[in-house]
Amino acid sequence: MSGGRREKRREGRREHMPTQLEIVRQVMLMAAQYDSWMTLEELARKTKFAETSISAQLRHLRKAEHGAFEVEKRRRASDEALRTNTRERVWEYQVRG
């Protein structure tokens, strides 16, 4: 690592390895292009990161130094959104630039 960025050497040259924040931002902005909302569970399946890490990255995206994105949060309305074996509602998120 150098300068706080993740890099990987490949055939004598450095290749940037995206951070969790960069990956979550990219996935969320892509979803927003299609007006899609995603739950932490859906993001975890796509990114292979823990839900708690994703939640932290969504908070970081709101900060000026990470783009001051608007991160919207709402309850998923349908019955399928209830977590398995509980009556807990599920939240979904959308990021807008």
C-alpha cells in the first residue's frame, strides 16, 4: 500500500485495487441509474462485504470528503421484505450524486 490507496503489483506495474467505499459507491450509483433501491443484504450478496461494513460505507458517502452523496433510506414496503423468521422490517437504500 502507498499513500493510503490499495495497489497490487502486476507484471512490474502497479494496479489500483478498489476500496470497499469505491465498490459500494459504484454499485449504488449503477443501481440509481435504473432507479433501483438495494437492501444491505442485497449489497452484501453483490459485494461480498459484511452488512455492517456496507452500512458504514453508506455513511461515509454522505461526507464531503467522499463526495457528499445523498443517501436515501426507506422501508421496503412489500411483505417479502420481512426478514426470514422475524417480523423485522427491511430498509433499502439509494445513492444520488
